Amino acid sequence: MCWYQYLGYFLGGAFLVNAIPHFVSGVMGHPFQSPFATPPGEGLSPAWVNVLWGSANFIFAYLLLARLGNFGVRCWSHILVAGSGSLAMALMSAHIFGRFYGGL
């Protein structure tokens, strides 16, 4: 397997985790931070923006995980790389959003 497939799987896991809070907040009708707010990442974007941003992240995750190479759900190296990307994004999100919601 090529190095860029591992990078793609890592980023695919990160996009998958990033999609969840944006999509869920948007579907619930709650504003949430997004890169399109003012200031970016700190201001609140409307629910519809978060639904679109979460959907875009799901699409990016699908393209990176399912269409790049031959991702195997039973291959430990693939799962560990995607899981590492997921964990990295989850920890980064907890740190960033914790400032706004009292998590730190």
C-alpha cells in the first residue's frame, strides 16, 4: 500500500469525526461554530450551514475511506490509521469547543 493511502485514511477518519457535531447540531436546529462564521471557528453559523458543512465532511470521509485504495474493515493497519485520524480530530475538537462550552 502506498503512503498516500495511509494519509488519506487518516484524513478520512478526521473528516468522519468532524462531520458528526456539525451535522447533528444543524439537524437539531442549533447554531454551531464553523469555518464560515465570523470570526471563523469561533462565531456561530446557522443550522443550515452546519448541515451542509457536516454533509460535505461525510462526503470527504467517504471519498477518502471508501474510494481511495482498498480500505479493509478487517485490516488492522487500515483501522488503526483511520482510528488515529478520528482520535486526533476528536481530541482537537474537544479542546477547541471546550473553550465555548465549559469542557476545559
